[in-house]
Amino acid sequence: MDIYTFLILNGPNLGHLGQRQPEIYGHQDLSHLEGLIRGLPGTDPGKIELLFYQSNSEGKIIDRLEQAREEAVHGLVLNAGAYTHTSLAIADCLAWIQIPCVEVHLSNVWARDGKLRHQSLMAGHCLGVVAGFGILSYALAVQALIHHLRS
């Protein structure tokens, strides 16, 4: 039986989900995330270990990504928030640590105003992008990682 360790990493302002613009980001906070993921087939505690991290700081996010490499984490679910569109430093880190990663967004960034939100510096270093499904986007990303690692 394969046991996988996944890091669910969230960037700026995501520590206030449920309070921050719920019309865009939904009413659930990050505390709902583990229960949602654990409800998926094949994600019970004996099969995957979930690590959670949130920071508003670009440097701390990079430090945590590098630590994930040292820990031999099997997969990343990354919602870099606004850093998705601006942080070459985080993108460079994803490129060198080479951990399978799925980029996540709660909203459909391509349906939102502002061309800057339509650009991702992370996507080129990720297996794929899941966007627009609210907190369910994280669960879909975990399923994609499990599928990728098993195939």
C-alpha cells in the first residue's frame, strides 16, 4: 500500500477564508479543508498524510517549499494567492524542488476582471491547475496528485 504525504500550501490572505470576500472565495474556512479531503475515496489517514501551511510572506512560503523537498513530500497543492501572478521567486523554487504540484484557485481567475489575474507564474511548474470550484478545488487537486503518483 502506498502512503503519500501532501503539503497543502496557502499564500497571502487565505488565512481569512470565510470572512474575506465570501461572494468570491466562499463561506468555508481552511478548517473545513481536511475533512473535505478525508471524505474522498482513498484519502483516509492510513493512506495519506496531510500537512497544512499558510503564510502571507513570500520568503516563508519559499522556506516551506524547500523544507518540503527535504522532507521528501510526495505532492503539493499550492494556492499562492496573489503571488501566483507576481512571484518569480516562488516559481523558481517550484522549478528546482521538482515536487509534483497542482496549482489551486478558489475562484475562476480567468473569469475575473484584470488581465494580471489571467497570468500564472506557477502554472508552468505544475502538473495542472484547478480553479473555480471553491474549497472543492483543493480536493480535486489531491485526487489529481493521487492519480499522478499511482500512474
